[in-house]
Amino acid sequence: MSELLQFLVSGLTVGAIYAAIALGFTLIYNASGVVNFAQGEFVVIGGMTAAALIGAGVPVWIAAPLAVVAGMLVGVALYRAAIRPAREAPLVSLIIITIGASIFLRGAMQAVFDKQIHRYDGFSGDAPLRVGGATILPQSLWIIGGSIAVFAFLAWFLNRTRAGRGIKATASNRMAAALVGINTGRAMNLSFALSAAIGALAGVLATPVTFTSYDVGVLMALKGFSATMLGGVGSPLGALAGGLLIGLIEAMTAGYISSDYKDASAFVVILLVLFLRPQGLFGARITERV
Amino acid sequence: MAGQGTTTDAAPADTGRHAYLKNGEARRPRIGPGLRTFLIFAVLVGLGALIFPSSYFYRVGTLVWINTLAVTGIVVLLGYVGLVSLGHAGFFAIGAYATAILPSYGIPSPLAMLAGVGMAGGLALIVGRPILKLSGYYLAIATLGLGMLIWMVLSKEAWLTGGPDGMVVSGMNARNLFKLVGLKLKSAEAWYWVAGFAAATGAAIAVNLARSPSGRALRAIHDSDVAARSLGVDVARAKSRAFVISAIYAAVAGALLALANGYITPETGGFMHSVEMVTMAVLGGATSVFGALVGALILTALPQVLTVFADYEHMVLGGIMVVTMIAMRRGLVPFIADLWNRRKS
């Protein structure tokens, strides 16, 4: 029983990370219709930047926000340098562009930082707490809390603020949004900045538990994808639920089946969702406009 | 021979995409486009053999032709239909590992190759069908996952595959093929000719495919799913066929690499290898087999010439993908062909 509880705890921890990545995806997808294959790189940028700063003696409470800002800047740069110039390009070109950007960022990280695996101490120390027979790291609470905060923030921002509603309007119909005076260019910039910031924040929070290195971005992106698809593409609630579920499935696979294949569970979920229920758990049926 | 296509150059409906193929050759109606492609490739293979000074060059040359073959599969999928696969290295590796593993169970190399190719094609068929009914993004994501799954199995199941260290491939040597007809070649040279022949044949088949009715259906889908459907094309089925064909190309290339190198590692099935294949196609021009050749040539030869390439491999590959897509979306070969045509007219 305590074993199961332990798996639940670790599943929810990594699941919260995947949920944050999935929320970032959803934000960009909803605003621009682009599936951003470089989303996982933001997580790495956050983690690597924070690790480098903390390693250089910068206190965590300064390093963490700086790492998030670094991710945000890269997100905006990605939009301006690679996505915006190709806005009228067909879908396949956009896919190739974001994949290219992801590989490029991976290489840039290897050049700027190094090829080592990094971690730093948890924000509230690394002494595990005991909860009913299972142990939980204080950092896990940071991660889970962070993801819930991101979800709440997005819900508030997109529905209650002017800028957020601008993003929603741009997503629903760019032309119509521009006609009623919404600055759609700014809305796009903002959605890339926010999405990258969310990814970087996930990286900053997760690194003490999961570690990071220059090449984990693709894996992170893929986990985020499977979370998004399981939850239903385009639905923020789906992203949250899908992320937590993927985390749990992964932890159970590692615990009861084989830790060698814990990463495989996310891919199997993708394939199963595509076979059985392409719209995901919370998504509307997929219909494409012609 | 592969080149006996039914279309000839007299066919007037040859627009844009393939126009550069027939530069100045419109007055030679006897040779079909497939056969002509085969002959051009054969001449290039021969040219390579004429100028190569050492076995090292033959080995790099072999790699170029094998990559060309694999990328020709990407051309069919990406160039003809407009679908991205991020897991083609998985199919490549299935071909390679089947060729490596099965001979130790008493199956001769040629049959092992065939089995590997069959497995890759079968897997593509099973996985492709349901996914290809959905929008283009889903194939990229699903193949990304599938490729990683295959890579994972290859690196974890050490009892079968030797694990991350890879495995030695024993079996057929191309030298023996040439011995049959009384030619004595070094094995690097022998594999070069075999790989060149395979690439030429593959290119000819792909060119003929583009001009066949089902190839036209594919290109119609590339322009618009809906328009193609309204013309009576079974879109999901045509896409699935292209996906299977391209998986077969990758698997054949993988099998050849396994035999020619005599050694394989799970990295042949890794994500970066998939990205490399797509980059080659995108750089050279995914709409033509000559694009596949040019892309494969540049990205295979470059790392041999530039040693710094290894340190910045990711940045170079990623940069090429982004810049090509923004600045010359159709790739080098069509881009240069356009410049050439414009200058002439």
C-alpha cells in the first residue's frame, strides 16, 4: 500500500511537470495553430540557466526568475526569427521549422553550457517528508504547486485581462481580431513569451528532482505532447489532467512493469490515443476547416 | 529495367515541379524518365569510382548512396505527399538489425534483409493507417514516438541487439557477388557499386511512381487533401501507401548499411538520425530524387571535411532546416533549377 502511495507521489510530481509543458503547448497552439516542437527546449533552457547561475554562486531566488526570463526571451526570439517569417507557409514547413529550431537550441545549449548532467538543491532543502508510509521531497510540492499556479494564472489571464482576451480573440479568428482593433502581432509575441516562460519555469522547478542536460528537450516535448493529446488538443484543463495522468502511468510502469521502459509508456499512450480516441479525453471532436 | 515508364517526354502536362528534369532534353522521346534518372545516377556512381583515390573515399561514397536511398523514401513522403516523419530512423534500424540478427538464427542474409524490409513495411502499414486519417501534425508526433520506442528496444534488449554498444554484422559480402562474374574488387569498392546501384534503382522507381496515377494522386493530396478527395482519391489510403513505401526505402538502406559497415549501433535508429534524413531532404529539395542526392551528398561529406562539424552538428542541422524553410522553401535543387531557367529565358 505504501508502495502504491510512493508511486502516486512520484507520478504526480513528474506529471505536474508534463502538465506545465502541455499548458505551454496549448497556449501556442491555441494562439497560432502551430504545434511547437521546440517546447521541450524551454524546459532545458530554464533548468540549465538556473543550474549555471546557482553554480556561479547566485542565490536561488534571483537565479530562478532570471532563468524564466531567459526562456521567455528565447521564446520571443523563436517567434520573431523563425515562426513569423514563415507565417503563410504550409503546415509541413512550420513543423520542419519548429523541429529545426528545437535541434538548433539543443546545439546552442551544448555550446553555451556543456554536455554534463546538472542539478541543484531543492528550494526548501532535500530532506524528505514522510506522509503515511511514503516519502515526498519538498521540491515535489513546489513542482505540483507551481503547475497548479500556472494553470490558475492562465485561466485568470486568458479570461479576465485585456491582453489575455486579445490572445483568445486572435486564436479564434486573426482577421476578425485585427478588425476590431486587437494588436494580433502583440498577442502572438505574448503567447510565445508566456508559453516559453511556463516551460522554463517547469525546468527551474523540476531540475532538483529530475536533473537536466542539453539533450532532454525532445523527450520533454514528447511527454508534453502525449499529455496534450491524452487530455485533448487545445483544452487547458485537458493539458493539466493529461499531464498528471501521463506522470502516473509512467510511475506505475516504472514501479510495476519495468523501469527500463518507463519512457516508453508516454509513446504507447500517444499511439493508443491516436488509434482509439484522437480527440483525447476533454477535446472536442476534431474537425478541420477547409 | 525500372525505367520502362509509360509516360514519355512527349507528355505535355509536365509542370513546375519536374520541369527541371527535362531541361533541353524534350527532343529525346525514347528514354522514359525513370530510365533516364537511373542512367544519370549510374554515370555519377561511375564518376565517383573514377576519381576516388582510396578505400576511405569508397566508404564515404557508399554512405552517400545509402543515405540517398533512405532520403529518396523521405522524398516520396515529404516531397510528394507533404507529410513529415520524425521516426524514419526506426524503420532504417529495423532493416539494419534484422539483417544483423537473423543470420545467427540460420537465415541467409538476403532473406534476412527481405524479412527486415517486410517488418518495416508491415509496421508502417499498421501504425500509419489510423494516424494518417488525421491532420499532418499527428504523423510527425506519432512517428517521433514510434522512432524513440524502436530506439529504446534496440538499446535495452541487449540479449538480442548487443545493447547500446551495438553488434557485429556477419554475412554476405558484396565482393562475392562480383566474384561470380569474375571481377575482383576490394570489399569497400564492391559495396560502393552495390549501394550506387540500389540508389539508382530506388531513384528510378520513385521517379516513375511520381508519374504513375497513384503518384499523381499523392501530389494532388500535397496541394490539397480536400480537393484530392473531391476528385475521388482515397486520401487515407494513398497516404498510407506512401508511408509504407518510404518505410521500405529506409529499411533497405538500413540493411545495406549494416552489411556494408559490418557493424551497427542503436544510434542508427536514434532521433538525430531521423532528423538528419529529413534535413537532407529539405536541404536538397524534397520534391525530387536529385534533391535527395544533393542533400545526402552535402550532409554526408561535410562532416568528413569539416571536423568542427561534430561539435556544432545540432546547430548546423537545425539552422539548415529553419533557414531553408524560410529562404528557399523548395530546397537547393529546385532553387538552382529556377535560377537557371530564369537566366535562359
